[in-house]
Amino acid sequence: MELSKITKSFTESVIREMTRISRKHDGCINLAQGFPDFSAPVKIKKAAINAIQQDINQYAITWGSKSLRNAISEKVTNYNNIKVDPLKNITVTCGSTEAMISSLKAIINPGDEVIIFEPFYENYGPDCKLSGATPKYVTLQPPEWKFDPEEIKRKFNAKTKAIIINTPNNPTGKVFSREELELIADLCQDYDAIAITDEIYEHILYDGKNHISIASLEGMEERSITINSISKTYSLTGWRVGWAIASEKITNEIKKVHDFLTVGAPAPLQEGAAFALGMKQKYYINLKNFYTKARDTLIEILKETSLKPFYPKGSYYIMTDCTQYMDERGLNNSTELAIDIIKNVGVATVPGGSFFESEEKGKHLTRFCFCKKEETLQAAKKRLEKLRK
Ligand code: PLP
């Protein structure tokens, strides 16, 4: 029996596979998958526990509990400069992962194309294929990870339905500038396309960088879908609470897809999320300071080795050029590279090839994450000293 041709066209997530492989290697330090190894904020945990005890244990309203939609609406108005009606413009989903696939399914017709910046967060390719779209790639060029305006202009055409933006970016740490977003916004308007923007690292910014939501630019409110979640900002990747913000017309379609995919995100955890969104300014300042220190620690460690790190301006990843290390050890591709680093050093990373359409383009790269305790990074430092120049 022939199973789905679509699912045959992609593999399981390499990022999550690396976590499984690292668990098989005794004592391996997992700097692969982006989840914190420290506790989530106590107050937020208490809010969810209270919700369970108050018996908020049945289905929430499909598109999100009132308290969470109100909290999202307030946050988005103040932080992202986007006007939202909690009833008309928000769909609460199971993480931004579900927000992305529900959004694509809500807008795609057969033959549509979706533009993706490469290297990309690996879900976007399969998400496009599962929703019937053809992904088209625009290159982000190291070390600054800028794109060529001429290339993006060439990729937009009458079949372009959407472009996926991820700022701050995983895996490069790029933060899209206003100028870049304005160029994309103009192209979306010229070609009647939608900007789907994954902003889950919006509070993890360095070196004075600011976050700009493309939906806040002139003419973009009606043609943007802004995706986010509590996973990264509040270190709650396992709660699976996210959301999509869009015009009423688009939201009506996203709500339908979401309803039949998952019915709803976990009800008591939505209450915890509503509490989280009300955290005081100090929380976000501490978060930024914590990650700035972690980034600088890992950068300093990597700079001492034969691996060449690219400096991230946002998110919590460091892409690293391993050409020299691969030559020294006779390695041929990014999977061999990541497995070799696990066996030789005892640190798990994510093979660069998984962030590109073809392995060839990322074969010399590997991605480290630094959303870890200081002691975890220091333990990794001891191991990486083996690779000193
Ligand atoms: N989008 C990006 C860019 C990510 O890096 C990740 C997780 O690493 C996700 C989405 C998944 O987010 P969520 O946990 O909200 O589904």
C-alpha cells in the first residue's frame, strides 16, 4: 500500500532527533534542541497550578480562553504596536508550531508558492508541503545573514501566496531591520501576498537591537499573520501554548483549521500563559541580561576552538563554521560532523544541513544553543577545550 507522498517528501525533525541521539550517549551535554535546562518562573507555574485546582480542566473556548486573548491583545498593542480585537483577531493554538501549520492551511491553494529565508527553522519546509504549497528559498548570506534585494524581488511572482519571516531568527541569530521589513512589506503589497511572521524570540535581543513586527508597518496589518508562543520568552516549551494574530477574515479560516486539528490548547496552561503575559518589565530585562551573558560565554568558548562562530543578534543559537575541524577529522557532511562532536567532545549540536533545502549548502555548519544554566555552559567549556586552536 502506498502511504502519503507528501509525508514521504520530508524527514522527521533533525533537531529533535539530535536530542534523542544525545540521550543515548551517557553524559552528553545537549546544546542541540532549543529548550532551557533551568526552572520556569515560579509565579507562572503557580498560576497554572491554581487554574487546575480551581477546576479549569475542561475544553477552553476553541480559539482561546477569554483571559488569555485579553492578555495577548494588551501585550501585542503595547509591545508590537499592532491593534487587535481579542475576539476577532486571535487564535490560541498548541504552540507556535500549530499556529504556523494552521495559518498555512488556512490560506494556501494548490499551486501557491511560499517564500522562505534559508537557512530556516526546519518546520517551515514540511509545513508548506503539508498545506500544499511549494516552498521557494531566498538566501541569508553570512556573516551578517543579509539577503540580496534583487534575489527576493526575483522570487516574488503571481503564484506567491506568502512569505515566512522569523525575526529574531533561528538558526542565524539575525534580527531583521526596518529597511528589510519595509522591502518585504512593499513586495507583499505589490504581489497581494501575506507575511507570516514567527516572532517567538521577540524578547531575546542583544546589542541594543529592537524588535519590529512587520504587521505594524503601513499597509501590513491586514496582510500579516503574527505568530508567537510562551515557549521561549517564559521558558515553557512543554506547555504548548501559542497564538496567531491576523485580520478577521484570515482569523476566521485559521480558527476552523485549528478547531479540527486540535480543538484547543491546554485550558489550565492558558491561564498560566495569561498570567505570564502580565509579567513586569523587570522580567524581560532580566531575561535579556541572562541570555546576553550566556551568549557571550558560549561565543568566548567557541572562539578559542577551531570552530568559527557567527555572532547572533537575537534568539539563543550560534551557527558555527566547522570547515577546519571537518578537514582535520576527514568528515564529509553535517550529520557526520554533529555525530563526531558528540563522540569526540561529548556535546550535541544540530547539523547545519537541516536548516537548508539541500545538505550541500549547510554541510560545514553546526548549530549550538545556549538556553542553558551557567554550569551547563561551563561543563561544555571544559569539553570544548579539547578543540583549542
Ligand atoms: N519557531 C521557531 C523559530 C523555533 O525556533 C521554535 C522552536 O525552537 C518554534 C517555532 C516552536 O515553537 P513552539 O514551542 O511555540 O511550538
